[in-house]
Amino acid sequence: MTLYTKNGDAGKTCRMDGETVSKASPQIEAIGTIDELSSHLGLCASGAGKDNLPSLAEVLVKIQNELFNVGSQLAAVGTPLFGAFGDLINVASIERLEKQIDDGMQTVGELQTFILPGGTELAARFHVARTVARRTERTVVTLIDSGVDVPPIILQYLNRLGDLLFVFARLANKQGGFADVMWTK
């Protein structure tokens, strides 16, 4: 079996149920943006390993697995296959992200003003990943607005993930000895 199908040559791809759709469809856009986000998290995990934050790298790999599950859920919505993927992300996933956000905020402290993305290379990577997470969230909203019945927990997960990546950027700066770069008027 070859990797290439040649279906993409005409701007088409197959959904999980075998239906051929445009690569520009909201569903494919959302799935592709999740893949992009996971790739950025792989880059962050690589940096975390180099910056002596191996526990952070482990968390990121767990999140990458969960994002694969989110992509599977989005690929299956509206098809008979959804039942096999419908509960891969659940309340426990959200609660875990919220605990990691709360724990991280205790370490970095409350914000007094907006901060600018930057600092260490790892922090900058996290900020890029955060913005991709927010875009991913918007693509899922577009999918919902197009009439696809997406489980609300997916949006909740992506929203918390964006928050967590912001906290991870601040943690990376703190670990690297950089203060948050504060926004000034």
C-alpha cells in the first residue's frame, strides 16, 4: 500500500465514513488545525526536554494523544462511527487541565497586566502553540456554526488548553530566569 492516494490532487479528501469532501470544508480545517497544534506541542516538548523540564514534556505528550482523540472525534461527528470515538475527551480531561493551570499559576503568580509573548525560546514556542490552540478553537466554532453537532466538551478542552499553554509559557520563562514582559501603554 502506498502513502499517497492522489485524491488530494483535486483538493478532496475522504472522511472517516468514506465520504469525499473538500479539503477546505470546516470539518477538515478543524482536524488539520488540531494536527498543526499537536505539531507545535511536539516542538514544545522537545524544548522542554532540553530545558530540564522533563515532567512538562510528559504532560505535552499526553495532550498530543488527547488532541489525536479530539481529531478522531471531529472526523467521526455526523457519521455512524461517532459512537466509537464519542467519549475520548471527558470531564476528567478538563479537570486535569484545570488542575495543571491552577498549579502553574501558584508557581508563576497572578497577572497584574497583560504580558507580551516572548522571553526564553521555549516560552515563545508555548506562546505560538497557545495562539494555534485559540485558532483551533475558532475553527471548531466555525464547524459548529456550519451545522455540525460537535460535543461541547471539545470546545471546553480546547479553551482550557489555550489557558494551560499560556501558563506553560510563563513557567518556561520563570524556569529560564526571565520575567514576564509586561505590556505598557
